[in-house]
Amino acid sequence: MQNPELFERWQQVRQRSVALAAPLSAEDCAAQSMPDASPVKWHLAHTSWFFETFILEQFEDGFQAFHSDFRVLFNSYYNGVGEKHPRPQRGLLTRPSLETVQAYRLNVDERMQRCYASKSDDLRLRQLLELGLQHEQQHQELMLTDIKHLLSCNPLHPALYAGPPQLDKPLAASHTLCWQDYEACLCEIGHNGKGFGFDNEGPRHRQFLEPYQLATRLVTNAEYLAFIEDGAYQNPALWLAEGWDWIRNNDLRHPLYWHYDHQQGWQEFGLHGLQPLLPDQAAGHLSFYEASAYAAWAGSRLPTEAEWENAAALHEQEGQLSQLFDYCWQWTSSSYSPYPGFAAATGAIGEYNGKFMVNQYVLRGSSSFTPAGHSRISYRNFFPATARWQLSGLRLARSLNEEEA
């Protein structure tokens, strides 16, 4: 078998998905809290569907689908594969049962093991296996954010995990926010060809940057609370026009999972239930509109993705910034669009990223929900401006003139 370490990694990823779902009941796994989220049962099935559809169907001798209807039920957005069950109705799929989905996973795992053992010398198979591994890690993060949103809709504020909040409550650095200067430069951004990278991370290309500053850490809950208490959610001057309409139409006054209790003060819901708001924690679950408004209130702005990546690359060498990874995804001011020279792959796999390059903004870094080893400097996450259920925060930026740089 060629590259046995690749298959070992794949097995570890597959096992982690099952472990993430283990504390959940069958009822937890079947419910869908909103159209943007998916039931955990669907995530478990879809990630198996990916391997069955894009690897086994092509490479397995005598291929036969586990269940012919699954091709439609668990197709996410691949028009090249065929019909899809409507995304907002995934929570209506009480059948197949969770037990059947678990049997589906085991069946796909056994067939993948046989297939890889006999055909691991095929480069295309190994490339698709790596893509499927990265794809499942993306869904592991979605499983956590989706179940967090689901449990937050329950007035009992149930906790998924017992004990002290560690998984979704990383503490921010408590030091004073400082600014790191960056000179004007012609920098290169994008995937450098070493290791895995999604197609939207390339081609690597040059961008010119004017002098700028980045905050040395993320914005904290205490700082965001000062923004709220200063009446920012009632001040249209701070908000983009669409953002102001959005918060007014939805009567929004604070981040998604914040709650105010007259006796206990501010609290925040997480996977450990309702907990006191931690002032030094990086503020998370903010929309692009909220991040942009906070930046305006602070006399700053959001960085571009090129500024963020340039600083992150220098950070690897000089250690200038903290919290680049593993706390919150960080909104940038960059619209999600193709890099110069980008071309989507042929076939259904080419639908993975390219067709979503419209009406969304880029986030950089990673969050405490991101699987270990999945993040990298060139990673381009993306969501619409109203998205808050993902663990997204902000790092401030400021422009400099040449004399200040």
C-alpha cells in the first residue's frame, strides 16, 4: 500500500466525526435549527456520500451503492452529480434512521479500505482521498457550530459537554492591545504548493500593499461590551446601510449567544451551557456587519485578506501577532472572489468552491472548533455578511501614510 500514513489520517478523521456525535441523542442528530445549518445525522451521511460518490463509484471494482436513494438525499450542492434534497428540509429526513446512517458509514469505510489497499498507487485516488479528508474536517467544524445553534434554541440551555468550558471558550490574551506596523510592499499570497490547499487558495500571486497596522490580538468580549454600552446598536452612523437595516429588521442588540440576566449580568451560551461572559475571551459569533461597525466605532477598519496573510507569513518568522489561529475566524474586508488565473476543476469536483464566489466575505485563520492540523496561512473561509453561527471574530487594522510607516 502506498502512502499508508494518508489512509491512517483518513481513519482518524472518520473516527473523530463519530466521536463528536457520540454525546448526542438520536433526536439531537435529526433536528435542523435553521436553513443554514444541517442535522448532525446529515453531516455523518454526507461525508460518507462524498467518498462513495467521488472515489468508490470511480475506483471500486463492481461498484454498487449502499442505497440508491442516498445519492439524492445526501448530495449537498453538486449539480453535476444530479438531483438534491432541498437544504432547508434536511431536518425532515427522519428516515433513514441514525442507526442506518451509522451502518452506511461502516459500509463505506470497509469498502474504502479494500479499494485503497488495492489501488493506492493511483495518484488521482490519493488526491481525492486527501480532498475528502479535508472536506470531512470542514464538516466536523460545522457539526459543532450547527449543534451549538440547535441547543441554543432550547430554553433549557442544555450543555453538550460537562465540566469546565474549554472546547469553545478559549481565553484571549489579556495584554493591552498594541499595533504592529507593516511597510508598503509587493507581497505574494496564496497557497505555496506545499501540502494540501483548496483550489480557491491559488494561484499564488502578487499584491501591492500600502503601509498598514494590525492589532496584535483579537477584540475581546469586554471591548465589544463597551461598544454595546456606548449605544452602538442604536447608532446608524457606524453601520453599513444593509447592516443597519439588518439589525433593525431583526431587532439585534448584541452577539448571537449573549444573554443578559438582571441578577447574574451578561452570560454567553456555549457547548457547556450558559456561562458567565468571560471578559478576556475573544469576541465571537459576530457577523461581518457587526465586525465592520465595531471597527468603525474603534476608529479602525477590517484588514484585507492580503494584509492578514502578509502579516501571518511574517509572524511565522518573527512572532509579532497572537491569536492568528485556534480562537476565532477573522473577518476581512475582502469580497470572496477568484484569484488572478483561478480556474475551477472539471466535473462535479469543480463545484467545490468556485461557484460560491459572489456575495460573501473572506475570513482568515481558524477557530477553536477547527480540527487540529486543518488550518494554514493561505486558507480562505467565506460566509455571507449576516452569518453569525460560525465562530467568527475580528482583528482591527489601520492604514498608515508613508511618513508613519
